[in-house]
Amino acid sequence: MTIVIRNQKSTTPTQEISHSRKLLNKMVHNWSRRAQVVQAKSHNLDLNNPELAFDTTRDDFRSDLLPFKDHPAFLGAPFNIQQKILSCGWIAYNEKTVDIESKVVSPACNHIIYQEVPGVDNGVGRQIASDTLVDEAYHILLVMQACRITREQRGLQSLKLPSFNLVKQMILEQGKYSEPWQKILVQIATATVSEVFISDYLNLLAKDTDIQPMNRLVVDTHRKDEMAHHSIFTNLAQCIYTELSPQQQEFFADVFPLPVRWFANSELEVWQTMLEYIGFPKTREVIADCAVTDEVNLSRIDYSGVISLAEELGVLNSQQGIDSFARQGLLK
């Protein structure tokens, strides 16, 4: 993707931020109609429903989402081992979701609620951040219930996973800076990128009728909220970026592309822990091979939405912004 520096935007920053604020205000008023936590009772979302009974013959996860999906050691493994690996993939997916919701997105919302972020420190910004916190708490409850059922059914109750790369890298990046505003902008950038990505990731599982019915429904329920969150965070980012000082905008331009690579990480430490736990005999071989070829694989994610948002914000209107995205391998 080739980016050129534009001399001017088709709309002014004032027009863009006004439009974003109008959209956020509309989404605040729509929350009670679209929020899945509000709709749960009327939709009868009950994981104990007989129609969602756990089917031991169904896969819990998609094999094409495994970082070693084409590795001969995985393809040649007995069926019961492959099935156990897919169950581990589902658990890791859920626990990574919990990490994103609780350690990335929720703290970003709290910064807005406590009026620590410019551009969204008004009633609408704080209200939509509060609504989003409720959504995220419900998602955590939902996926933890699904995860518990899978652990019990597949004998994985004592499996404990290490920290995920996205959160680890965000915390390491925040630790490089002394100013509170810098740490907050790293959080906002990571939350925004996560919300841009996650709805596409959820689509793969939400539409897969071959996996556990319970798993598909849990993901689809989550996806419906995340479709709104994608729009919420892109518009929040517009309001925030426009109100940053030039120094802060330069800083945001530098850190904004970083979470793309963090998100693209294959989480090999997590996979090594899981494969060793289930006694997969070729764990070291598989992990070593993935580390050489696939630890950070940008080709397996669609980051065009982040590029588009960077263009809309004006991040890519400067050479510095272009350079920051190019350093992460996101521009050609």
C-alpha cells in the first residue's frame, strides 16, 4: 500500500469532530436497543439450553486459526490430540478476549470517564465509555462461562495460561515513558486498534456452523456489540486526536501502529504452555518452526481498517506518520 502526503483534507478538523460527536451521541441513545447485555433475557441466551448442549464430536475451534495449522506434526497427530489442541485454541481465544476487555479496553474507558483524555471529557464521551464498560463486563462473563464448560468437558480445568503478548507489549511500551499522558495515549491507541481488529476476527467464528453451537452463539453475541464498538472507538479517536497538542499528536502517530504488530503475534509462549500441558510430543519442534516463520505474521490479519483510520485522523498527512507506519511494515 502506497501512501502520499496530502496537502489538504476534504473536510476540516472541525467538521470531522462535529460529525464524530453527533455519531457518538446517537450511539449513546441507541445503547439500550442494541446492547447484548440488555437483550440477553429477551433472546433467552442460556448456555444451559438443551439446544446448546456440548457435543463431544464437534470441534471447539477452527483449525485454520492455529499458527501451526499446516505443520506436519499437527496434521499427523491422532484425532483426539488434534481435537484437544482445538479445545486449547478456544480457551486461549476466550482468555485473550478477557485480557483485551479487562486490561486494554476497560482502562481506556476509565481514562475517559475520569476526564483524563481531551476531546471526550464531556457528557456524551463519558456516557458512551460507561456503556462500553457494561458491554465489556458482560462479554467477560459470557466467554468465561463458555470457557468453563469447555474446560470441564475436555478435562482442561487446571490449564493456566501465561500473559498474552498484546497486553505484555502495551505495558512494556507504557513503561518507556514518564508522562501520564504518554501512558494514556498508548492505552488509547492499543484499545482503538484492538476494537478495529476484533470484529473481523469474531466474524470467522460467528459464522462457522461446524464448531460447537454454544461457541458459535457466544462469539456471535459478542460480535454484535463489537460492531458498534468499532464505530465508537474510531469516532472517539477522531475526537481525541483533534484535541491533542502538536507534541501529543506526534507521539500518537509514533505509537498508533505498534499494536498492529502486537495483535499479529502468534502467542507462541501461550501455545507452548498449552501443548506441553496436553502432552503433545512434538511441542518444541512445532514452536521452534513457528518462531522462525510465523511469530509475527502481518499477512494473517487485515489491518486496512487501521490504515484507513490513520488517514481519517490525519496521522498519515505527515512524513513522520508515514514513517512510523512504514517502520512497522504496514506501508509499502
